[in-house]
Amino acid sequence: MNPSPRRVRLLRLATTWSVATAVVLMLVKSVAWVSTGSVSLLASLIDSMMDAVASIINLLAVRYALQPADEEHRFGHGKAESLAGLAQAAFISGSALLLLYEAVRRLMAPQPLEAVKLGLGVMVFSIIATVILLTVQRYVIRHTDSVAIKADSLHYWTDLLSNLSVIVALLLTMVGWLRADALFGLAIGAYILYGAVRIAQEAVQHLMDRELPEEQQQRIVQVALEHPDVTAVHDLRTRQSGHTKFIQLHIEMDGQMNLAQAHVVGDAVMLRLKEAVPGADVIIHQDPEDDSHPDMPGERIT
């Protein structure tokens, strides 16, 4: 199923804004780090550099994922979003490990910082820019449920916390706590690594065709059973690829129905499911009531 024009527009907005924000923050933090020598600010700079690379990958992957299905990809290109999520997780993990190394080195040999006020000003600017981006991403996620944008948003949330932590570290350094800078760098690095693991886990689950959440499966069964001619549901299978949720199920009906009547019921159930799960690709198999399929897995639900 091809994405709607509105979804395409929102995803392109989010990815373009993300790249622009990451590049701007990378430039201003570079100036601040050179001026201050702060390891916690270096941590934030490394994170922004990785953000820029990850956001560019995300932009390219999302645009590829938005391409309509073709002869070689009959189910569309949606899994490119999950691949982008894995790429982001790899970049974020690398930045976290580099940051942890630098923080440990500076913790063992603390150094005084310079131009701290400039560093504080840059971090305040970074927080404002990140909040604006997160607001845009939140709106897009609410209307598209994109895995790639979720992953992008997650690491920008870690950026926001990182920026706040850098401000605290710089303030503590100003009053003489030289190791505070390195300690906050360690904490930020650990949190960034944790976020990378979460991103990777979600991306892998989508690539492995994990079932939709239990509550969504229950809703699908409920909607199918609401039709008066459906007596039971079995062999429900679900997965998600990019923006499309795939739903397959068997419905049972009166065995005395003719083919035309069964077809009408199946179409009605399909329409209801597509209304309940917008953008879903639904396949329904009609079975006569109490028909048994011992060779097929699944629970019969009435």
C-alpha cells in the first residue's frame, strides 16, 4: 500500500528539519568546544556530529521507504526505515563509546576550562533548537507512527538531557568542581549508549516481523467479531513494515452461505478493519463455521 501524500509531506518535513538542526548545532558546538576545552561540551559536540550523520541516513532511508511498491518489492520499501534505525543505533553507540573514553581520560587528569560563559550561551541555544525539533517530530510521529522518526526523536531527547547536563557541569566547574565536567560526560555517555540499545531493539523487532502489540491484536479480533455474520476468528497474523501494518486472519461464517454472500461479508469486515487500523493491508480468508484446520497454527476466537 502506497503512503498518503500527507504522510509523505510530514516525513519529509521531519527528516529535513532534523538534518538542518543537527548541522547548525554541530557548527556552534564546535566553536564553543574549541573556546572552552570542556569534555562535557565535547560530548555534546560528538553527539551532534553523530546526529548529523544519522539524520542524513535517516532522510535518505525514509525517502526510499516512501517509494511505492514495484515489481521487485511488492510489499513496498517500508523496512528501509528499520534499517535506518539500526544505522542510527550504530552511530550513536560509537559516539557514546568515544565519549566514555574521553571522560575517563579527563577524570584522571582534570583541567580548568576557559570561556565558560560562551559555552553556556551555546548550550542554551542548543536546547531551544532541540525543543523546536522535538515538537515537530512529535507531531509527525503522532500522525505517521514512523519507526525511523521515533528513533531520530529518541536520540534528540537524549540530546536535550545532554545539553541540560552540560550546563550543570559548566556551572559546577565555574565554582571549582573540575571533575564535574568529566563525571557528567560519563553519565551522558552511558545514557546515550542505553538509548542506542533501545533504538536497535525496536528496529530489529520490525525487521523480524514481530506481531503488532497485544492490544491492537485484540482490537482487530473485536472488530471482526462485531459483524453479525462472523461467528469466530482464527489464525490471526500481523506485522508492520514501515508505515504499513499487515493483517491476515480467517473468519468463520454459516457454512450454508454461498460464495457471493461470503464475499460480501469478507469485504465488509475488511473495510471495518481498515477503518480501525488506518493504512493497514488486510487479507481475509473465509471458512465455514466449525471448520477445522489441524495443520494450521492459531487460536479459534469466538
